[in-house]
Amino acid sequence: MPVAPTVGVVIANHNNCGFIAKAIQSVARQTVRNIRAVVVDDASTDRSDEAIRACLSQLDDGRFRYIKLESNVGQGGAIRRGLAELDTPFVCFLDSDDLWYADFIARHVAAHMNADIPVALTYCDSHIIDADDRILAGTAWWFDAIPTETSPRAIDAALVPTLDPQTGELAWPINGEITFHPHWTPDGATNSTASMMFRRSFVDLVLVPPNEDLRLYVDFYLSTFAALLTGVIAIHEALYAYRMHGRNKHSNATVMGGKYNSSTRSWESIRTPTLQLIRAVLESHAEAFRMAFGEGRHGEAMALITGAVGEPPPPPAAEPPKPSRSGVLGRLFGKTDPSPNGPPSR
């Protein structure tokens, strides 16, 4: 019988010394053992390096390697550096302040190996926890969210956990539901970086912008590309904990309930530039995308993105050449400049 593919993991860290060890340990505890993991410290200025080395030393696990960068390259650059150490057909990216549950990789590999449709991306729901691992919410509301709801509805009892009054532990029933989303929609949403498993070949195809253009929000960039070009699969179970600790680079707000804003930053200020970057890559690498997915899918992706962000602005008109000093003097004194674009005549 076939065996499951090896999965690569990149844990990109910047100044999360208080959480990075728990993230690494959550990877080491995966029920799937056939993994390769790279921890990349993106030039942290706190005690992250000390925490990473201590954790890896204690684990003494040959599946892990560590790279410390001397200059900060941002999320995209750190992920790219980690990928350079891996040759696995599937890859995941764990944010260093989040943590996976033990069957995260197993459930994602199983979803990718469904006998219906292959996709570039699977993603799952998450619990929201605080800095001390205490749960704040049983779901990320944006995971496969219904854009608008106007009527009361029942909540399935299977979505309500049981609480052990002695230990305080919560337990949810296993939810085997998965959903294939064949097309990208402007109102659709996946989840954060730690929710995702990608085909490596797809990441290599689309992760082409320079590091400076992807210092953050690699998850939104990659997941949008996947939805545009292959469709995506949602796993309807929280397989990891997304940590909101007050110092997140994006989710620096609090859990208010409802469709709360997880960040104090305007989402539109993030969404529009990222979609514009995706459109630019679709244009500049059109031949590669057409070869991989066909002209029809590439054309559909271009139309969807253009519909969301509008046509690109026209290039600025070239300024007319400035007349040379001799040309100006010539016109003043009735003479012409024989070479208006050349050097001044002597």
C-alpha cells in the first residue's frame, strides 16, 4: 500500500522568546513522525536564540535543524530561507507564537490525499488562546465564515465541548467534515499561517516577490493564490491554537465576540496591497501559470483579482525633454538649438 509523503515544517520566529519553545514542542509531538523541521530565527533582539537552542538541545531530535539570521528579512524571507533546507513535497509554516495539536499533520495529509480532488492548500479551524494557554474562543470566526447572517440559527450540539470540572480541560468531538471550495471569492476567508498545509511545488511557483514585499501576511498571499488557481479544502475542526497575547504583529486586539476585529489595523490597508501584488505576479509570470493551470484558469484568476481591486493605474506619462540652456538662449535671441537633447553647445 502507498505510504504518506514526508512533510516539511518551517517555524519562523522573531522576538517570541516566551512562546517559541512551545511551538517547537508541538511539532515534535506530532503523531506523524515522518517530518523535517527547520526553525528560522529572523534576527530577534530578545532571548529567542537562547530559548530555541535550549529547546532543541532538550529534544535532541535529528528531524530539526536551526538557522539564525543575522539581518531581519521578514516573514516571507524567513520562510523562504527555511524552505531552502527542505525538499519535501508538502510544507507547513508554523508561527512561533502558535502551537499545533498532535494530529495536525496527520489530518492535513489525509485531507490532501482525498480521492476526490487534489488542491494546493488545506486549512483548518483554530481555537484562540491567550499568553498563558487559556482558551478565549472555540473557533476563529473568520474560518469559512458566512459573509452575512440575518436570522437566528441553532448551533449544533456537537460543536459544544465538554468541560472536566476537576481539571478544567475542554474536549470537542471529532469533526470529520471537509469542504472543497473550487473558486476564490472576495468575501472568502481561510485562517492564519499555522492552519495551512501546501504542496511545495505550488509554493515554489507563486512565492516569487522579493522579501521586502512580503514582510508579513504570507498566509493571505499564498491562500489567495491557491483559491484562485486550484481551489482549497477546509477542515472543519480546530487542529491548532492561535495565540492572541497582546503583542502579535497582526492580531493585537482582544476577543470581543461576534465578528470582532482581531487587529487594530484596517484590514483594507492590508488586503488591497496584497491583492495588487498578486495581480502583478499573475501578469509578470503569466506564461508559467498558463503552463501549469491552463489559459482558462489563469484568465479567470486575472478577472477575479481585477474585479476586486480594479484596473492597474496607467504608467505615468513621460515628461518632455527639458530644453538645453543654449536652446532657451537661442529662442530669446532668434537662434535655434541644433541638438535640443544633446549637450549644450559651446
